[in-house]
Amino acid sequence: MGWVRTGCVALLGVMLGGQAWAQIPPTNMRLIRAPWRQQVVAEIPTGNADDALGVHAGRNEERARGPSAIIAMPKGEVLIVDGEKDRAVVLNNKRIVRRSKLPIARTVSDAAHVGDGRVVLFDAKDAQLWMVDDRGGVERLLANRLKRFKGLRRIASGRVVVEEQDGSYEIDKRTLPRRARSLIGPMTHVAPPPPPPQRLKLTRMAHRRTATRSGSTEVVMKRGTASLRSFAGARNQPTKEIEISPPAPGKLASVTHLSTDKKKRTFVRIEMVSMKDGAIAVRRFVRVLDKDLKPLRTFELPVDDVLIPDKDIDIDEDGNVFVMLPYVDRVKVLKYAAP
């Protein structure tokens, strides 16, 4: 009967001089794409070739591993820390376009994009910060804390926060070098001495909470349930609080606040565990919340055959979610585009 109704409405439009017809959308109107819909940004093979990424398949009791971190960069580029080849690579147009020698690539456990192509990395082995600039320069940074490190986070362009067990500390941008001093070049028979590390100043942002653009947030897990609390400024009482409902059957294993974009949308990672065929099954999700912490979208991340890295998710200021999925034979990069 749909064609009958359409025909009647069209006839009515003709009778009314086309006024009614002008309000009816054309039948070939393009469907609106759902926000945060998955698309493949790149799929790079693994192997010994220079345009391939390094993956260690694992031997005996040693676990398989691949690239350790992904960082969203300007102009649609993505930086990947390729630990097996001791380098950082930049992907654009589905291929590797830049490479930088990175001496601590094997032990990088977290990274954050500062802005202007600069990336701060954390070396888990020696508990040191390093920086890679947009020219491939690498420099060690000296901080007087980093004793109980939890993570790195960019809360806005030019603003990076170091998370410790007792709270969040912002790196003073005046002490963060604009350009790294040890530019990558051809090796000579006499290696120059490394430059002294740049000393950073850290300023406390929040006490035992995760810093955001305008305040802080924390996840509270208790008796199989989880809630997210948001704090404005330096307040100690939450301004908003919601319960994180499970996105799938099973038990909540963890809930992690990932980022807050410039539209004040909040991104959290949710991990669920359940029993399947006598074994533990893990499912991972990303949930997007609006400025009032109301759910906007929840999507599931692949886990089968994936070599889970230290930092496999990064979110840019516009709310685009980038996910790195290392497999033994390839590394796939997904983008969930924000509206």
C-alpha cells in the first residue's frame, strides 16, 4: 500500500500547486550514516620488510606481541610504536609514510599526542618520559615523580596529564620542549654523547581522580556494579553520577575512563567476562556518553586472535575513536568516526 499513499500524496501536491509535494523528501535520499560507525583506516602486513610492522609470534612460555601503542595525529594520520623494530611509524592513506628510530620502543607502555605532531611516551622499564617530534627527533624528559605511574592522557591541545596512583599531574607546557634535540640521522663511527634530559614541571590537577578538560572524573566499582562520577573544577562532591549498565551478558571486569572530547562527550571502555564452553570469554566495548552522561552509542571491539597491546585505543579532540588490532600476519587500524 506504500505506493498508493505516495501516489495520493503526489496527486494532492499537484492539486495544491506543488506546496505539499515540496515537503516530501525524494525517495533516493541518502541514508544518514550512524555515528561512530566502523571503518578500516589501514591494514599493514607484518614481517621483515621496511613497509611492514614487527610482530613476535611468541615461543615456549613467551607471549606473542606486536606494536604497543597507537596515537591519533593531525590530518588523519596515526602514529604506531613498533617495538619489534625499535621505531615509531606514521600511517597515512593506508600506508607507512614516516619512520623514526626509537630506542625505547620495546618498553613503551603508554603515549599521548601533545599537539603539532609531538608525542610524549612512557618507558615502563626505566619509568622515564620521552618525546618524539614531527621531524623524528627523540628526547628523554626528566620528571621528579613517576613513582607510581598509571597512564598518560591528553585533555586538550597542548595539555598532557601524567596519572599516578595518588592523582593527576599536568605537564607544564612551558617546560615541554618544542623540538627534540637528538634528530635522527646517519650513524657515524663515533656516537655523540646523549644530550641531558629536559626537566619537566608537573602540577597537580586532581587528587586520586582522572583529570578532564574542566574538572575530573572517577570510576567506582563495587559488588559487580560500576558507576561514573564527574566533578567540576576542584569540587569534592560529584556534579553528575551514573551507573554503567552492562552492554552484554556476563560480569563487569573493568570500566576505564578513556577521554573527554571538545564537545564534552565522555568515552569509557567496558570489559565483560563470562563462561563459554568451559572457558573464560572476554568482550570489550567502548561507550560514548553525552555532556550529561547519557549514553549515545556503544560498540564492541574485536578480541579473537588479537594480540592485545598496552595502548590499543586513542581518541582525538573531535571524538573520533582509533583502535589498533595487531594480529600475527597483519595490523589493522579501525576508526569510529564521530558526528
